[in-house]
Amino acid sequence: MAKMAARHLANGLAMALLLALCAGLVYVTVLISSESFGDDQRVKRSLLADNEYLFKNGLLHRVHWTKTTPSTLNSATSEVSENGNLPNPSRFDKKSPLEYIFISVKTATKFHLNRLQVIIDTWFNLAPDQIWFFSDSDDPSVVKKTNGHLVNTKCSSSHNRSALCCKMAAEIMAFLATDNRWFCHFDDDNYVNVPALVKNLEHFDHTSEWYLGKPSIPSPLEVMSKKEKKKVSFWFATGGAGFCLSRPLVKRMAPMVENGEFVATGETIRLPDDVTVGYIIEHKLGVPLTVVRSFHSHLEPLRLIAESSMSDQISFGYAAPSSLQQSNHIALPSSSQISELEDPTRFMSLHCYLFPGSLKMCPKH
Ligand code: UDP
Ligand code: MN
């Protein structure tokens, strides 16, 4: 009898667990689908409609867009104001969601003329007040082109682990010196679709601890912790795809980042800066990585990103052809493409695709 009751209880528990799992699955699915805004209509909606859409929802992207989009949008905006349709100007006192995001880009002097220029010509213009470049020299021409948004980290200009960790620590500490809610790191071979980044982050409560990004390995990384004398395993978000951290989490990380602590940890585990971030957050602080699939690095086959979903993706990568492999870049319809010679990364073509007419060289339709 007691055995039967125990079996019933076990069955009941198994059922409850299954239901909980299903509920969890539904929740995750909902989160992912709402996060990706995946309808084709959304893709086809013009930039102006997009602007109105966000505006109707009480968000102040309008302020941002008018600064950064083609003249058609500016004239449309002034039409609205002439019609007297603008709501109470006090609404403009609020910050737009974008203004709460600190976007840092890791770069190096040797990339200022090529990689950085592509960013400055394209997605930097979507959020010039929020984007900061972290490099290893003072370069007056970059300072000028970015309105002073170049930080000389004074870290070494080489590609070794401690130089890269030194830059990551500088990025994190610079964020803490602001009052922004989100810290988002990217590499200089990324294209960042800023509106998609903003929309994605709005799904997460900035007052909680969040580690958002995408791993590029199929299972957690295992390292031997000498101090703890045991194997520890953890996930990390690929730095080359970008990742975002909420302020409460970064605040708790601070003692492990400042005063050379981050570099020291990187040296202890002998792994790169993005892995060190994962080690500190998942292992030391116990905050799990939340996978956001719309971050993309050149470690994945970029041509597989569907054209219809481009506007929902947060970041894209690029890898130049080498003796080992062909170039890795996104695929766009040929009508949207600027020639490969002028646009090997496809970032200019992508910018034109997402923001038609935003560059002089955009193909005319
Ligand atoms: N980087 C750097 N110093 C270097 C080489 C690279 O700061 O000496 C930065 C580079 O600007 C980029 C990131 O590190 O943001 C990754 O470099 P890269 O894309 O060249 O290499 P990957 O690790 O992706 O193969
Ligand atoms: Mn890279």
C-alpha cells in the first residue's frame, strides 16, 4: 500500500515536473518569438512607419531617428508638427530607451582606417551619443569623426590575452562611470542593428542581473580551477557576436574587474576576455547566460541568416577570406548590394537594406 502511494506520488511529481517543463518551454518560446518580432510585415514596414509605430507606443525614437535618417523622414516629421499633431512637448523630457544603453566597441590602432571607418560610415550614425570606441592610441582623425568618442585605454596594442582583457576591463569600468542601464560590448568587425538591440533589451528588466548573448560552442566550457582544485564548467557569450550586461550585474562584477583584477583572472584561467567575462559571471557570481539568438559573429555561417529576418537581428559579423577559408558574410538580395569591391563586409549594403537611402552609395530602386 505504502509502495503504491509512493508510486502515485512519484507519478504525480513526474507529471508536475513535466507540466512545469512545458510551461517553461512555452514561456521561453513566447520570449523568443516576441523578442524576434519575426513577421515579414515588420520587415517591409517603411522607416517612417517604424518611427510612427514606436512613437505611438510612447517611445521617443522619433528624436533619435530625425537625427539619423534621410531627409524624407525629416520632412515627414515637420509635416506632423505643422499639423499640430505632436503631443505635449513634456514627453520629450523623457529619455529614449536608446539613451540608457552604453555601446562599447573594442578596436585597435591597426583597424582605425578600415574596420572603424565602415562603422563610422554606417551604424555609428544610429547612436553617435551612445557608442564609444576603445582602442590603444589617441587618433585625432577618429576623435574628430566620432565627436570625441574614442577612448585610449593605454592597453598594449598587441593581440595577446592580457591586452584584450585590459581593453575589456576599460570598457566595463567606463560604463560604470556613466548612469546607463545596459552595457553592450561589440567587436570592430560587427555591424550592430541598433533599433533591434533597443527592442530586444526592452524585454528584460534592467533592475535585475542579466547576462545576454550567444555562445558559439555546443556545450559549456570546462576549466581546471587550480585554487578550487576542481573542474568548473560555464557558458560564455562570444565577444565577437556582442553581449549585454545589466547595470546591477556589472556593479557586482566591479571588484573583479577594477585594479587589474580582470586581467589577473584572465591570466589565471588562461583564456580570452569574453571567456573571462563568462567565468566571472556564471561561475563566480552565479548568474546564468541568457541566450539571445539574434547576436551573430563570424564564427557562424552568416549566409544562413534569412533575408526576411535581417531587421530583427542585433548583430552581424564578417571574416575576410584567408588561405584557410572563404570570406564569411551575410547574404542580401543582389538588388540591395553595393559591389563586393566597395563593400567586402556587406555592412554598407546591409545598412542600405535596413535604412534605405541612408548612404549616398545606396542602390536606387
Ligand atoms: N583586437 C585588438 N588588438 C589586436 C587585435 C585585435 O584589440 O591586436 C580587437 C579587434 O579590434 C576586435 C577583437 O579584438 O575587436 C577581435 O579581433 P579579430 O576580429 O581580429 O580576431 P578574432 O578573435 O575575431 O579572430
Ligand atoms: Mn573577429
